[in-house]
Amino acid sequence: MKMSSEMDTPEVLRVELETFKREHRDLDAAIHALEEMGRSDALRLRRLKKQKLALKDRIRNIEDRLTPDIIA
């Protein structure tokens, strides 16, 4: 789903970036807590890791859009 150009402003992208980074950290903490318990649900753990990976991709995409291309 492509956002309108108004939603692609650097300010909006930075807010989204911080939100996704916070969610990524929260998922990391949840995954770590489940692993520490030792008897975690493997399916739940796999789903959380998949969500975390998807967030990482979204974060990288936004960071790429915020970083100007440099021609070397």
C-alpha cells in the first residue's frame, strides 16, 4: 500500500521510524523473556520473530528514504 505524497514528508517518516523502532525493541524484549522462561511456545516465538523481521525491513526502508543518495 503506497501512501500519498503528503504522508511521505520527512517529519512523518521520522515519527513512523521512531514508532517502528520502539515496536522492534518491545518485540525483542518479549522474545527474550519467552526464551528465558525456557518452556515457551515455539509457534508464538516464531511469529514474534517474523514480526520483528518485518519491522526491521520497514525501518530500513524508511531510513533509506530519509538518507539522500550519494553518487560516488
